[in-house]
Amino acid sequence: MKSDDVKIGELKISCSEVQSTRIKSCSSSPFHLPDGASLGHNNLTFREPEAIIVIKHLQEQIKSLEVEETSVQMNLDNVVVALATEQNASFREKYDELDQDARIVREVARTNHKQLCSLHNERFAEINCDTTVKLSISIAEIASHFDLLRHGYNNVLATFEECFQFCSILSEILEGFRMLPRSCMVQLKSLISGHESINSFMSKKFKEVELEKNLLSNQLYDHQKQIRDITSDLENREKVAVDQCLRHDMEKDELLSLVLCLQKEVSQSSSSSLTRENEALRKELDKSKSKLKDTECKLKNIIQDKVKLEGEKAQAEREIKNLQGQRAILERDILKRDSLLDKRHESRSDFNTVRGLKAEAQQNLQNDYEKFELIAFEMESEISSLKEALEITVGEKEEAYVKNEVLNSELEAMDNKLNTAYFEMGLLKEELRTMEQRLTDSVSSSKGFEDSVNLLTREKEEMILQLTEALLEVEVEKSAWALKEKSLSEKLNTSNYEIVKLLENLLEVRKELDLCKDQCNGFREKLRVSEEDIKREKDFSMLRLSEIGKLKEELNRFKTDTDGNEDAMCYLGLVSSQFHSRSAEVHSLRSTLLRVTGERDSLLSKVEQLRGLGDKIEIFEGKYDDLQSIAEFFLQEMNHRISRFEVEIKEDAHHNNEECSKLRMKLNSTQAKLDTYRRRLKEALDEMKVMHSKYQEASTNLKNKLRTYGQHILDLTKRLAEKE
């Protein structure tokens, strides 16, 4: 049982070693790199194909590690199965041996029981106290045999329990071994996915860099085209501006000559004739003003008379209203009196008197009413006559107003004509001044345009120089990166070749190790079996020796007890024969012990040799670990360089993007400036065209007005001549 425990412990240790080796192999992948690893130059980088080759080498190494893992797993499974089968076989052998021992013990007990029963039946009467003692001794021996049998059964049950425990431990170990490849496969898949993702990321990065490079080159080409077009447009516009400046100078000279001629004509025309006409017009205005004053006085008097008549009319209307009110009151009184007369029919005398009074009152009222009607008719006739006089005065006033308005309109027209003439003269002068200012502004703007064009050409040349310098720097960096990548690829190839050689050596050493381990396991199993056999033989010899001692004691007792008994002698003969057979068996067991000890010594010597081989294997494993650490260190350095290269690529891309953005901003600003200059030029040209059209219109209008003015002056001179 101790040997089984030892084997189980060895299996656990081997499982832990396998797991540690797998973890080391997983951790020795090129993605598990320690910090601070630095080998070679710091500026070494890879290109895309060389990085792909490195990744392929790493994938091949991963595949080889997977194959080694599967082989190790198969070996472990085979070892576990072999151990389980061997242990089951050993347990079965132990169980068979224990069954045989139990059967032998049972047969011995049966024979002893039969002998005791026969002896008890035959010698019961003859044997007294001695027989009872012998029976007690035999019963004690039988009880001891039964105790031994119970102990054996207990041992068998304990072995069965240990077997079940060992089977459960083996099942757990097998489950652990089954889970290990899955976890390793998951880790390997994650590593492969990491390799693929890095490969795809690197390829995408290189493609993006190439696309950005192509875009930048296309943008440079487009910008160069735009700059050429802009320069050609500027040259053409400069030519057009020069031509327009010459035209403006010519037109300016012509306008100045025309203005001088017009000023001369105006100065000539504004002579004595104009003064005479102005004096005549002033006299006519004074006469018309005096007439207007007289008419205004008459109108004021007529308005005052009209106001008086309207007041008298209002008073008469008020008196008529009062009379009408009195008449209504009288009618009411009459109606009341009539009602009273109707009510009072008692006395006719009173009625007659009242009628008389009523008739008198009615006559008086009719007389008053007729008088008032005459007065109202007279007032109406006076009002109608006053209205006719007012209408006549209003008509005269309106005629005077119309004449005054006609005269004022004629005067205003003459004043307006004079003012418009002076105003047009001032406008022409102002337009001439504005034209001169615009010409000066256009000259200054053309100079500014020339300066801006020169600045743009200088900026263009500077940008071209900067771009050429940047392209040269990029090409120099590319050549340096290419040299560094070549050196790195050579180093990688050499390191991969060394790693392949070391892996081949390690595979050979591992094969030798597996063979040595198999031999060690075989020798250990043989040792275990031999030790178990020796233990069994020792136990069996001890039991036989104890039985022999007991038999000797029984013989001595029987010799002392039975001196002349034939049955006892027979029994002694049987016992002696058994003793001789047991002694022969003891001699044979001793010989087998000697043989087994010799085999054990030979196996121990072989085990020592295998231990020496194990030490050598450990040395090889140490070398392999050193090589693995070197390879891991190199891979870590390579990955560190790759990461540094990616960071530098990102920085270069960011720097290039910043430069491109700056250049784009400059181009946008220059384009905006050019657009503003173009707009200003267009506006200036449009203004020049508008001013030219306005100048032509003004010149034509002035000419027409001068013609009409001259004709009017001629007409006035003719009229003055006719009046004189």
C-alpha cells in the first residue's frame, strides 16, 4: 500500500510538472514579453512581409508545441492506463492469494476440527483432565486461526477500499488531464487569434499608410495644378487690369476735356442775358405778389362779411325755433282747454265764452304766425342774396388763387430748372472726383493684387521646398527602415535556425527521457513486485515458523503425555511429516529470498544508473530552459521593437496629418484670399463698367439738357428782342 501511495504521489508530481511545462510553453509565446527587454539597436523595425514571416514561424512553433502537447498527453494517458491495469492485476493477484490462504486455512481448520471430533469421540472416556486441556488449547488455536482469518478479511476489505479510493483519485487525475488540453487549446486559440488580429492590424495599418501616401501625393499634384492655374489666371488678370487702366486713363482724359468744354459753355451762357432774364422775371414776380396781396385783402373782407351773415342767420333760426316752441305750447294749452270744455258740458254759456276766447286767441296766433312768416321770408331772401355774393367772391378768390398758383408754378419751374442745372453741375463735379478717387483706388488695389500675387508665389515656392524636403526625409527614413528591417530579418532567420536545431535536440533528448522513464517505471514495478513477494514470503515464513514452534511444543507435550499410545504416535508421525514438509518449504523460501534479493540489488544498480541519466536529462532540461528564456527574451525584444515601430508609425502618421492639415489650412487661406481678390477685381470691373455707363448716360443727358437750355435761352432772347 505504501508503494501505491508513492506511485500516486509521483503521478501527481508528474502532472504538476506537465502543467508547469505547458504554462511555460504558453508563456514563452511571443506575446508574453517582460518589460525592460532591450537587445540590439533601438530603431530597428519590420516591414509587412517580414512581419508575416515572423508570425508564420511563430505559428509553426505553436503547432509544434501543440503536437508535443498531444504526444505528452498520449504518453500520460498510456502511463495512467498502464499503471491502472498493473495495479488492478496486482490487486487481483493479492486477492487470489488471499483467497487461497483463506481456503487453506479453512481446510486446515476443517481437518483439525475432524481430528478433534474423532479424538474427542474415541478418547473421551479415557482422557480426563489432560484431554480437556488439549481441547482448550486446540480451541484457542482455532480461535487464533479465526482471528487470523478475520484479520485477513479486514486487510482484504481495506485493500478494496484503497483500490476504490485510488480509482477515484485516478478518475480525478484523468478528468484533470482531459481538461488540461482543452484549456491549452483555448489558450492556443487565443494566441492564434491574437497573432491573426496583430497581422490584420499591421496589414490594415500598412494599407492605411499607403493610402494616405497616395492621397497626399494626389493632393500635392492637385495643389500644384491649382497653383499653376491660379498663376495663369493672375497673369491674365494682370494683363486685363493693365489694359483697363489704360482705357480708364483715356476715358478720364476725354471726360476732363468734356468737363472743361462744358464749364466754358456754362460760363459763357451765364452772362448778361441770364441777368436780364432774371431781372424781368423778378419784376413779374413782384407784380404778381402785389396782385396776390390785394386779392388776399379782398378775400379777408369777404370772409368777414360772410361770417357776420352766418351769425345773423343763426340768430334768426334761433328766434324761429323759439316761436315754434311757443306755438307748440299754445297748441297744447288749446288742446287742454278743449278737453276741459268737452268735460264741462254743464253750462253752455261758459262754453260760448270760451269759444269766443278761443277764436280770439286763434286769430291772434294766426296774425303772429303770418308776421313771423313774413320776417322769415325776408331773412331767407337776404340769406340767398348774401350766398350769391359769397359765391361770386369765392369764385373771384379761386380765380386769383389759380392765377397765383400758375405764376408760382412758373416761378418754381424756372427756379427748379436753375437749381437742377447747378445741381447737375455739382453732381458732375462730384462724379468726376469719385471717378478720380476710384481710379486711384483701383491703381492701389492693382498694386495690392500684384503684391499679394508675389506673396502667393513666394509661399508657393516655400511650400514646394518644404514638401520636397519632407519627401526626401521620408525617403531617407524609408531606406533606413529598410536596412534595419533587413538586419532584423537576418537575425530572425539565424535565431529561428538555432531554435529549430535546439528543438530537434530537445526532441531527441525527450525521446531518450521517455525511454529512460519507461525503463525506470518497469524496474520500479519489478522492484515493487519483488518487495511484495519478499514481504509475503517473510510473513508466510514467520507464520510457518510459528506453526513449527507450536507443532514442536505439541510434539513435546504429546511425547510427555502419550508414551505408549499408538494413535498419538501416528499423530506424531503426521506432525513430524508436516514439520519436515514445512522445513523444506522454508528452505525453498529462503532460496527464493536470496534470488529475489539478488534481483533487487541488480535493479537498484540499474535504478542508480537511471538516476544518473535523469541528472543528465535535468542538465539538458536546464539548457533547454536557458535556450527557451533566450528565445523568449529575443521574442520579447522583437515584440517591443514592433510596438515601438507601431508607435513611431502612428507618430509619423500624426505628424504627417498635422503637416497636411497645416498645408490644407494654408491652401484654404490662400484660396480664400484669391477668392476675395477675384471678387474685388470683379467688383472693380463691374463698378468701372457701371461708372462708364453712368458717365455715358450723364454725358448724353448733359448734352441734351445743354441743348434744351440753349434753345430756351435763344427763345428767351427772341422774346426779349420782340418785347423791346
